[in-house]
Amino acid sequence: MCRGRRKFLAFSFALLFIPALTWLYLSVGSFQVRTLPLSPLEPQSLPLIGGAGEQHALELRVRQVEEENRALRRELSQPPRIPSRPQNSHRHGNHSHPHSNEEGTGDSEGQRAAAAINGSECVQQPVVDKCETIHVAIVCAGYNASRDVVTLVKSVLFHRRNPLHFHFITDSIAQHILSSLFNTWMVPAVRVDFYDADELKSEVSWIPNKHYSGIYGLMKLVLTKTLPSDLQRVIVLDTDITFATDIAELWAVFHKFKGQQVLGLVENQSDWYLGNLWKNHRPWPALGRGFNTGVILLLLDHLRKLRWEQMWRLTAERELMSMLSTSLADQDIFNAVIKQNPFLVHQLPCFWNVQLSDHTRSEKCYKDVSDLKVIHWNSPKKLRVKNKHVEFFRNLYLTFLEYDGNLLRRELFGCPSEADHNSENVGGLQKTLSELDEDDPCYEFRRERFTVHRTHLYFLHYEYQPSADNTDVTLVAQLSMDRLQMLEAICKHWEGPVSLALYLSDAEAQQFLRYAQGSEVLMSRGNVGYHIVYKEGQFYPVNLLRNVAMKQVNTPYMFLSDIDFLPMYGLYEYLRKSVVQLDMANTKKALVVPAFETLRYRLSFPKSKAELLSQLDMGTLFTFRYHVWTKGHAPTNFAKWRTATTPYRVQWEADFEPYVMVRRDSPEYDRRFVGFGWNKVAHIMELDAQEYEFVVLPNAYMIHMPHAPSFDITKFRSNKQYRVCLKTLKEEFQQNMSRRYGFAALKYMTAENNS
């Protein structure tokens, strides 16, 4: 930040202190007082004061300092002005380029930036209207890039004061993830548009590229063709960027473009384009050290007039005749074009793209790390690069990585409300919440039903295609941080696809990421979808989590389980065979997997039904919740199951809550039920109302493993109001069922009254 604030504080102190000192002197008359220095501008000590002339001199000096303070306050109260560019001036920067009369920058900005870093001048940024929308374009493809871009977006949102419009060029994976994330993030004054990268591949697929970014690393070249034709300017960012300032400061640099300048770029801070890194190193042609394309300012309308498409294509075709392929993707082609047309570039000060790769000149970009504006983790090693300030950079990155994204849902006041999707959703949600009675003892329960939880789908890489025989089954479950240890065991017991919703904070999501990446078991499984639902509110939204996991199932069938149950070995294949045997495709059935439990943390898991029955007889296993909630699984008829060899049908009864396999199109869970109590019961009742048959599988079983009680079950047991509200929600759910299903739903009311 500008050091003017410190000057202002110093002068303010002088303004208050000096009149007091003067009053003290005048009041003591002839006493001799040795004064302190009057201001930073007068460091020498004054002689002893005793005469009238010296007293008058002091009074004049006090008035002078007061006038200086008033002038300073007037200056600070004025809006910043766009500094004019002196004609025919010469500036000195770090490096020279033959295309500019001013070394190190395209105009006088370099000297002003250097002056700001040295503290000798207050740099005033050009004004950006507070309601002006800033456009940002990002190429993002795949699961990992979708995760990385969130940290960039957080850093931009944290500092921003303007409406934002993000333009994402994505593959189908990234679009699915990011569209869900932004729809549930609901940040006001943020608009997001997506452009299909697959449609652009033909534009750049003819260019051989050795860079790890692959074909997506070339797509910045076609932004003039991809983005809307009426969009005049855009900031283009790599996904590995972190902002340390308001992006409006960078947007303001567009006002500095002169003549035919259409590209704003920072000089490349490595020696790559100098061609001396190793023997026979042949980089693409570049102007001096070349430019880095991690941060680009594009004047799209001017680029189109210059026939940018033809310009870069002709250059690429010519250079590929000798270079054969690009090494740094789009950056090589941008530099080759600039080499031939240096007038296109407005060089940005390097603090707009501090490139943290090994052996770069990034440390020469700044005197103090607090002066930095954009950090670029452009090394394949990312956070493990060598730099004397790398700990500071890493901590800044980790701060945004773990920052609570819910705090970024702040309104921008003072601007006409732009008709963006998020603002409309926020307005609708606020209207719904305002209609709730805040004096209702169950207000918090009712509010949770309408809470929109920020959701990041497929937090880790996912790779699975369902089998062609249409019998595939996905295990569905939800969990929080305290059940993370169950993941490896479930993966060992269930070899099929899994869809998991994890209820975590931003910081916990990063802990989970480290845990998963450190687990050979989890990393060896590409068919597990991890979907982060970020924490908000005081209740565990169990049914919302189940719905999130269910919606991401891409197999015809799903097994609705809980994270603290281990399925029997081979259950996945057994359920797939049952699909065919019981004609699941043409009938509405819910296949019941009998549930058991153990109180032992170390259990010799039964490998067959016979072994399970033996442990049941010995008291090592029990039917699930037989001693606290018998009604929950009593209709399964465990006595019949012991000797059954074929599937058998059971009837719904009050409070029945078995674990079932159903078709993917089965009804969702009711979101009004949160925390502990009735969340599965209501779902099973819905299945019964829709005339699903409950069929118990004779050779299937699952076992509940012991763990500490959850926070929600503790609240249920200790809080009377919690139980009262749960009863109220049950009654309202049953009334809704009666309205939706008519006479057939009366049995639920009767069964409840008789239970």
C-alpha cells in the first residue's frame, strides 16, 4: 500500500502535539525550554528559546506545519487522479528492450512502481468506477485444475470491490464442477459463463505441444474468437495465480495502453528464452528475456481489428517448420509474434506476475514482499520452489486455500443491482427466509432446509465408466471429518464405484486432501467420487449430503449405506447379480441388506453367512440397534433370514429404516430432517408410498462398526427442545404425505399413532 498513510499519521500527530507545546511555552513565560524537532522536515534541534523574536519564529513554524497538515488532508480527501505521461521522457527499469524508448516498461509506470517500492513516491492508480464490471478469462480443464482455480478465485474475491464476470474455457468435467460450485456459492455481483473447450480443440490441435498443460495450454490464443464479440477487454489468468491486491488495480492498467499496444505482459523471469540453460538449448524466438503469459491484459476489440487470428497462425506455422513443437505452449507463440511486432506490448511491472520457479529473477522484482500484487506458482514443483521468501508466499497461498469461502458472499453496495444469477438466487433465498417465523422454537431447523451449502463436486480425480450390462451399482454414503478413518476399510470391502458427500470446512477439506493423497488405498481407486459440501449452520445436513451423493451416481443402481457400515466382502457382485435375478430394471423394488453391529473395535470380519451366524450366536455380533431401537429393523425378520435361501418380501412398518439398493431414479431424502432422527425413516416411507416392494436378500449383510457418538445424537439425547422439534417435523412430513398420496397415505398416520 501507499506509504502516504504513515505520512498522514505523522503529520496528524504533529498537528496535535505542536499547538500543545506552544501553549505550554507561552504559559510558562520566561522559562527556558529545549524543544524537540518540530517535524520530519526539520530534524535539527532548536537553540534555547528565551527571546520574543524566537517565540515569534516558533509561532510561525507552528502555523506553517498546521498549513502543511491541512494541505495534506485536502490532498488525501481528493479521489486519485490518472497521472499524465510526460512527453519524450526516459525511464529506467530493470531491463531494456529495443521496442521502447523507456527502459523496463511501456510507459512511465515502471519508474512510479520503483518509486513506490522505495517509498519515495505515492503511486496513484487510475480510477476504476466502483460499478464497472471486471472481466476475467481462465482456461480450466480436469479435476485438479478445477480444485486449483478455487484458490485463485478466493484471492480475487477477497480483495475485490467491483462486480466480476468470469469467463471459463473448460472441458465437460471442469464445467460440471465449477457450475455447481458457483451456483451454490451464490456470491453477489459475480457472473460466470462457460465456453466449451472441446469445440476449440480443432483451432489449436495442429500445434505439437510438449508442455504438461497439453492442448488446453494453447487455448489462450483463440480467446478473441471464443469470447463474446462485444467484449472489449479481459484479464487472462493461469489457474496457479494468487492475488494479493484488488484486481481493479490491474484492470486500471488498460488506461495506460498507448498507440497499438494490445497485450499487457510481464517479462519472463527465467533465462529460458536467452537460450543458455544447457547445451543445444533452442527456445522459440523472443524479445530479450521474453514475456510470461500467466497474466495477460487483452484488448480484444483492437486485437480483432489487427487480425490477431491470422497473425499468430502465420507466425506459428513459420516457426514450427524449424522448432517442430512448442515447449511452453501458448507462451512460445505469443513471444514469437511479439518478436516480430514489439509495438503490441505494454510491459507490466513484474510485481503483477512474480514467477516462483527455481532459478528465476523474481527476487529482483520487489524490495519488500508487502509490495507484491500477483504471485504465480508456475513451476511444476508449485509450492516447493526455491525462493528466500517462499515461506511468506506459501503462507499467503495457504491462507486463501483454507479461507472460509462463505465469508466471501458479501454484497457490493452503492451499485445498481446487476441481473446476475447469483443475486437473483440470493434475493429469492432471503425472501423465503424472511417468511419464516424467527420466534418459532424450531426456526433453526426450518431454516436449515433452505440453506444453500457451497458444494465442490469431484474434489479428487474420478475415472469410471459403468459396465455395458446395465447392472452396475454405486455405494452412496456421507461423512464428516470424524469418520474419515472408515474410508480405507470401505474401499477394501467394496470394489465397485462409490459416491461420497463429505461435510467439511475449507481447512478440513485440505486436511482430507492430504490424507487421501497419502493413502495408497484411496489413491489406487479412481472410481470413488468425493464431493465436498462446506459447513454452514449448526446442524449436520445429513439428508442434503445424501442427496448430493445420489445426484452424482452414474450407474443404473445405488446402494444407500452409511459410512460407519462395512459391507460384506463380495456384496458389490452379489447386488449386480440380484439386479438380473429380481428384474430390477422393470419393477420397483428396494433390495434390503440386513444390518448387524459389533461393539468390538477389532473384529474378525465374517467371510460368509455361516460365519456371521456363528458370531451372532456367540454374542460377537448383534442385529443392528436391537437393544435401543428394535423397530428400525424388525420388519427385516432376522429369524427368517437365518434360514432363508431365496429373497423374500417384507411389509413396511412404522419406523422401518433398512439399508437398501434402489434404482437411480428413486426419490430423494427429505431435507427438513437434519442431525439425528427420522432421516432414513422418512425416505423409506416415501419409497413405500411410491409402491416399492421391499425384498430382503438372503445372502447379503453389512456390519456397523463402533465409534464415538456423534455431536447430533448427543444433542438429541440431552436437548428436550431438539426432540420436540423433531416430533413437529415428523407430523408435518406425514401431513405432506397425506396431501401428496391421498387415501393411501393414511396408514402412515395410523401406524404412527399405534406405535
